[in-house]
Amino acid sequence: MEKTYPYIENIGIEDLKLDLFNPRLPKSKQGKDEQTVIEYLLLEAATEELMIAIGENGFFAGELLLVIQDNNGKYDVIEGNRRLTAVKLLNSPQLATARKNSVTAIVQMAKLPPPTQLPCLIFKEKEDILKYLGFRHITGIKSWRLLEKARYLYDMQKRDYSKVSFLKTCSEIAKTIGSRSDYVKRLLIGYELYKIVEDEKFYQIDNLNDTKFYLNYFTDSLNKENIRDFLQINLNSDTPTANLNKDNLKKVVYWWFEKTQGQSRVLGDSEGLKLLDTVIGNADALVAFDKNGASIQEAYELTGDLDLQFEDRIRNSLKAIEQADILSNKVKNFYTDLYDDLKSIRRIAFKINEFKDKVTQDGDEF
């Protein structure tokens, strides 16, 4: 009787093959052999912890491997490669080419014998699994790292939406995975930028590779208007990178990742991107940072944005003091250092005011 897909079956681990093109793998590790996959998952994916858990409690049957059968009667594991790796190593610790001592110790300490068969959900086509994984790993409960998400969506775009406009593709993929189209858009554009950097061998920046590149620097930058304009990216176009300024792309990657004495010129976190976006939006500040060697903070001070920050912080401090004043008549036990803190607030306020008076009255720094 012909089976109806998908169906569950226990399959021997000798018939289960690791996915050599798993999106979790860096591109430099893809398409090689199972030994490469095992080594990477040991070093980067907390596989030892999973081995310990399986050795202690057994394999959780509710976590089915998702597989398809190949032409030789074997099964390609599309979902569950880390679990399969853990079980393979528990059965054959000699497969470990990294962390050999740790793997051997885990096998020796295991309370339960390792399983030789694993419960699998067998699908007819790989595409049936991929649609499910799009939700599970991008917006669902087992989220991948950002680069893995972007790589998966990029592959989905090329595979399923090659004849659909870019903006329409973003909308359709978002519906499929239960996400927002603007998020999908930034992931796809960010990955396209990443592929350019990867193709340029990461501009030969020391120690920079696909395992150490932070894709969120690109995806978060796409929310910054000045950085977008600097790179000449149009988010509202079906060809958002058609006019990409590759020289400026190289510059921002250098600013983020090239280190001098262990420090990059600007961080790609939210504060660093805010500074960079403000500097790029000011011609004088950008020249100082890009051409004249000014630090990002020194360049930022040329933008005038510090005046706004100063005002915001003073006003926010005033609001906080006012809120504390409202609460004061309800406080039962004032904390020990209150008097000293109030004196410090008064002292700092007088200091700021005195400096303001000096600047506005003298009009001369000398």
C-alpha cells in the first residue's frame, strides 16, 4: 500500500545523511562532506550539550527529524542535523575531529545507550519542508541567526519567486513566514550586500569571514536614511541596489570591521549607527571622519547634533526630578545617600549654568 506523505518512520542512523547545504552552515563550509558538518556543529552549535542531554535522558521522540528519501534509498536530513550529529557522535565518538577528549568523556559518562534509530517525518519533496522551516526558524520558536535567516530567504526568493518583482516577493514571503514585508526586504537587501562583500573576500580585512560578519550591521543600517543614501540604496524600488555605490560599501565595511589596536572606527550597534548616520548626513563631519582621520565622536561633534542631545538630557533630567518630587510625600523611608545625591544635582546644575554664563557673556574663549 502506498504511503501518504508526510509519514513517520524510525530510520537507522546509518541511513540518515547530514545536509551539506544546511542554511546554518557558513558558505565556506557548505557542499563539502559530513565530516565538515560534524566539526562545525561541534565547534559552533552547542552539540556537546545536546549529547549530554541525550546521554542522560534519551532522545526526545517529539523532536522528529524532517527528511526526504534520495535515489539510493538513503535519507537526507533537512531539519535535525544537530540532533543527528549528537547521536552519531554518541555511537561513534571517533567521528570527532575537534574536541575529541570532550566527546569521548561525554560518551563514557552517558547513562543510557545511544539510539541507533531516530524518529523521522518523511516528506516527498524538499520544498514541502522548506516552507515549514521558513516559519519555524525565521519567525517561530527556533530562530536561526540573522545570516542564516537571510540566506534561507534569499534561496527562497531565487527558487520560488524568480519571476516576481522584488517588492511583491517581499510581501509574499512575509505572508508565508508570518513576518513583515519591510523586515523581509531588509534581510534580502542586506544579504545581497553581504554577498558582494563575500565575493570580494571581505576586502582582505584581517580575521573577517562569514562566521564573524554581523549581518545586522547592514539590515539595521537600512533603517538609516543617510547611510542608505551614502550606499545609494532605494528601498522603494524593485531594483534597490541598482545604483549601489560599491566604493562606499567598502568604506562602511572597513569602518565597522577593520581594527586598529583592537578597535574598529565605529561600532555597528544602535548607538554607533546613529553616530555614523548623523556624521554621513553632514558634509564637514564626513570629510573629517573619512578623509582627515577624526574619530567618530570627534566627527559627530561637528554636526551640531550635540546641542540637541544636551537639551534633551537636561529636559529629561528635569522631568525625572519633577516625578521624584511628586512621589516624595509618599515615601516612607528615604534612602541613605539622598542628601548627598541632591547636593550633587545642585552642584552640577550650578556648574552648567556658570559655564553657560561665561560662554554667552564673554564671547571669547581666551
